[in-house]
Amino acid sequence: MADHIPPQAHRAFDIKIDGNPFVFHDPIVTGDQILQKAKLFPTDEHLLFQELVDGQLEEIRPDESVDLQREGREQFITFKSDRSFRFVLDGRKFEWGLPFITGLQLKRLAGVDPQSYGVWLAQQVGDDRLIGNTEKVDLQGNGTERFFTGIDTTTEGAGAAVLPPEDREYLTSQAIAFEEHIEGTTKAVVLKAWSLPERRFDAGTADILILLPPAYPDCAPDMFYLTPWVRLVTNQRYPNAADQPHMFAGKRWQRWSRHNSAWRAGIDGIWTMLRRIERALEIAA
């Protein structure tokens, strides 16, 4: 009787290394074996990254095992380098094997159309910087560089993409109607027909304006603004610190002066701001 041969012994595991196809017959391989398969010698002078399903890159050590049986884990990228560089793109963390990256490479990692989308480098001070397709960004500076993509348009007003994708996905998943705006250098999101606490104000719904700081989401939005203006039902006056106007997009908004010093970069997002707004409306006096 012939010896039983495990089914996986006959399987071929197709992978791509730097876009080139290779085949393994062992489902478990090491990073060093992958580099050897691609004939990248000496292997200790190369970095190996695996492309994850969500587009992120995960560094694979030479002695680290990789299971090729897992779906969506067949793409690998290599760099001839002795270190990796980290950055954040559209809220996702990436590792890169070169000290610089181009605008086109960032768009490809983000999975967006290079022709219709732009990519920006978030700045702590001043306007975010638009990165050209062939422009190289130095990743060797202090701190982690943060990039975000959006429809590349010079048209001001509603319709421009200003929110990080995870913020946009959250609002959509919660069936919250919203508009994204750019007015001059100011970016903002407007929550449409937001339901106000029952029997608390002289209006049942209002549009809510949230101005986004240049370094958002690393930095917190500060105040928020309502239209129409609302008064407390109990005494028909404006709530405390909510009696000053702010002009935006041709409208005169009611400014709610509420500040936040507990924002967590990399954790908080539009969902955090919504909870702050809900709480401020609930306790308004």
C-alpha cells in the first residue's frame, strides 16, 4: 500500500516578490527563504515587507515564518537597506524601506486613482502640503510623517474631500448626513439636520459645523457651531458661551465655545468630537 501523502505536499503556493511571480511548495517559509527565492543576496542587506489585505506593509524578519496558506498574504516587497521608516497614510501605519517616498508611491499604497486624487503632507503649522507625483518626501526627520489623500480639486465649497477615510466611513456607517467643505485655507465638515435633545431647545434639529485644524486628526477640533441659532426652552436665552457669531460658507453660525485638552493622536477621530458635541448639548445651561 502506498504511503499516505498529505494533500498540502502537492500544493503550489504562488507569491509575488516585487511584482515578479514565484512558487513555493512548502506552506511555511521564512523571510530569508523568500529573499533567497528572489536571488537577493546577501539576504542580510535586504528588507522584506508583506502586503496585508488592507494595504499595509508588515516587515518580515529573516528568521520569521510566513504562512502562505492564508488568503491575501501573497504579495511581498523588498528594499536593499539596513533600516525601515514609518509613516501614517490615511490613518493607517506603514513601514517603508527607503528614506524617501514619492507622491505617486503614496497614492499607490493608499489604493487611489493617481490622476484624480491628491496626497498631502500634514503640517503642524500652516497649510498642509500637496505632494506631486514625482516629488520625494524625506522620511528621516524627527517624528512620524502623516499623509492623507483626497480628490484633487481647486473648487472651493461643498464636495471637497477633507476628512480622513476612517472618519468618512464612520459617518456613513452611522447614516449621518454630512458635507465636507473648503473655504480658503479652512477645512470643515457640516453635520446635516442633527437631532437636538428633546424639549431642551427651541429647535428640534440644526446643522452643526466642525472646523478641522490643519494637523487634524493629530490635533483636536476645538469649538462647534450651529445653524439655526438655538435658545433654551426654559428661559429663552442662549446657552452659556454660545452667543457669538461665526461666518462660514456664507452663513452666520452660532459659536459654542467648548474646548478640549484630552485629545489622543492616533486614537480619537470624528466619533470623539460627536460624543463631545452630544454631551455639550445635553448639559447646556
